[in-house]
Amino acid sequence: MRIRNEAGMSLIEVMVSVIVFSIAIVFVYQMFWSGGSQVHYEGERRVALRMAEQKVEELKYAGYGASGPDVDWTSVNMGLGTHPDDTTIVMDTKGTQDTVDDLVGAIQWDVRDTSWTTMGATVECKIIDLTLEWPVEAPRDHVRLVTLVGG
């Protein structure tokens, strides 16, 4: 029972206010966490795309007949088949000396011959199909680029 001039809130009103405020806090926290995760993912994707683009440019610059050691991702081998032998690539060191927080992926490229004839001229090319997947221990994302290198 309330007295007419009594000011203040009842215990029920306080409890309802706390519950509503708590629900609002949970949604705001989830929104910030989700946004942070999306920013992190987009950063990884941009790093991967840039590295894949750089590798394709290296292979195009090396040219149709490029060959050499096929040990790791620094290779520019354009021989037919899948390259390199060791596909591991460190995409981002996170700016620390510790290798535990490095973003490590797997890069490989397949080289295939193709040719076609148009207006009496035959064009010979190699198709480069490059894929970069990350993280290496459980690939969840990948970037794939396909290009031609003329002979």
C-alpha cells in the first residue's frame, strides 16, 4: 500500500529497470563484438588478396618459360603442374616477434597449357590458377585468381 504523497520506486520497478538495461547492454556488446570480428576478417581478406595479386604479378613478369627451384612460395616456376612443394606462407606477423600470433596460409598455383587459333594465328598461353587459403591449420577462407601468360 502506498501513501498518496510517497515518492520513489517500488522494488518491482527497480528489478524491471535492471532487467531491461541488462538486455540492452548485452545487445550493444554483441554488436561491438560482431563488428570487431568483421573488421578483423576483412583485414585478413585484404592481406590475402594483396599477396595473391603480388604473386600473380611476379609469375606474369617471370614469363611463359620461367623455371627454377620450386621449394617455397618465392618460386616463379611456370612449368606445367602444381607449384610450389612447400605451400606455407606467412601472411601477417601481427607486428610481434612471437610466431604464435602469425597469420599463416597456404599458397599454390597450377599451370596448364592452352592455345587457340584466331584469324589464322595460333596463340599459345599458360593458364595460372592461384589459390591462397588461410589459416593453414584449418582453412576457412580463400582467395583464387586466374590469369593467362602468353608465350
